[in-house]
Amino acid sequence: MVEFCLNANYDQDMNNQNKGNQEYEIPGGVVLPEGVELPKIRPERWKDVFKNANSFKEAWYHPDPFQRAMWRAGIRKELLKMKMQRVMQKMLRSNMPAGRRCVKCKWVFEIKRKGVFRARLVACGYSQIPGVDFQEVYAPVVSDVTVRVLLVIMLVLQLSHLIIDVETAFLHGVLGPGEEIYMECPEGIPHTEDEVMLLTKTIYGLVQSGRAYYKKAKEVFTSKEVGFKQSEADPCLFVKTKPNGRSLYLAMYVDDCCSLDTRKILKK
């Protein structure tokens, strides 16, 4: 097992910028270890030049110092996000209810279009048992009819649009009543053979993650502080009417959102 733990000052280090005579800023504000040189190609081309890691060990022990540093930073960032959201906690396997089994998990690595080295810990949803690990499956997807209507509204009222990608969106979803999910401890977290993870929130890969995130997003959008109202025609469309009579539209497509309003409002 790979010994690994989060640096206590890692969240502060992520805000630091690399110093020196570099020609560009490293995506994600990653701080490279001393002696690791930046590649001469720009981040926009990293996706075409570098290959995605196929396993945790390949990423953590990558032979190229630069890629190894970037993958490790991505792994630390993912685990830090989970720690901040209190997604899971350790427990003893012997304390699990009789007849229950653990859901498997794995790491997925991908170099994004802007040069971000993304490391994602995902659950293997195929190992979940219907009626035991989950009750309902639903992912919020705005209908194509709603999209066409919004496009017409945007053209007629000369509105601007903004695509919103919520980072680690599914980590905000809360498991429903009776949904206790036990997961094998992932690589990168020190553990014994008798230790497993009890999930307190959803993670990517669980079949109910889309439904749980939708419920949480709906709760936030329709709160008094935010002030949106859910459309009766499409449950994935939310509308907010402002004092001047204009409306702000927000459409959900799983973990992505598209909003329509004037350019000044969207910038805010």
C-alpha cells in the first residue's frame, strides 16, 4: 500500500504561485517541488502530449518528475475536497451489518483541456445492490424543448448565457434515509485490512449521485436567500423574477448549469 496523508498546509500551498522566470502560470496553482522543471510547451497542449495515468501507482510513481508532481497534486486536491465536505469516515469491517458488502472504488485520471491534471476517486456503481445500496436512480436533465425555448428567449430579449461547471458537484449530495454505503478504502489513504469507509455523502460513480445532487441543488436554488422558483413545466428549469420585471433563467443538466440574463448580471 502507498503511504500517503494530506499535508496540513496543503490548502495554503495551493494558493501560492510558482516563482521564477516561467512563461506561464501552472493550471490550478500547483506548486512544483524544487528541481522540477516546467515543460516548454504550454498547458493547452498538455492533453495532446502527455498520456492519462491508468492507475494510482502509475500516477503516484510516474517516471517523469513533472507529471508525477502534477498527478500527486491532483490526488491531494481530490482528497482535500473530500475531507472538507466530510464525505467519508473510517470504520471497522467487523462493525458492518451482517450480510452487507463493500462497494469497490478506483482512481480515474484525466488531463483536461486547459492543462489541469484531474484525479477523481469514483465508486464502482456496478457493485451496488438495488434495494440495499440505493432505492431510486434519477439524473436531472433539462428537456430539449426547454433548451429550444430558452434559445428563443435569449435571441428575442438579447440576453447573454453563462455555462456553469460545478467543481466536485456530486460531493455535495446527501445520502437518503436508509442509504448506508460501505466502500473499500481507496489507494492513497493508510488503512488496515479490517478498515472500510462509511460514506456520509455521495461521490462520483454511485448510481444515486445525480439524484442526491439534484435534491441538494433544488434546496439551495429555491431557498429564500437565493429566490429561484422551480418551473412546473420542467423540473430542471429554475426562474427568478427581479424587481425590475426581468427574469433570470437557470437550467440544469446533471452537474452542469446554464444561466440566461444580461451580461452585467452574469459577471456578478
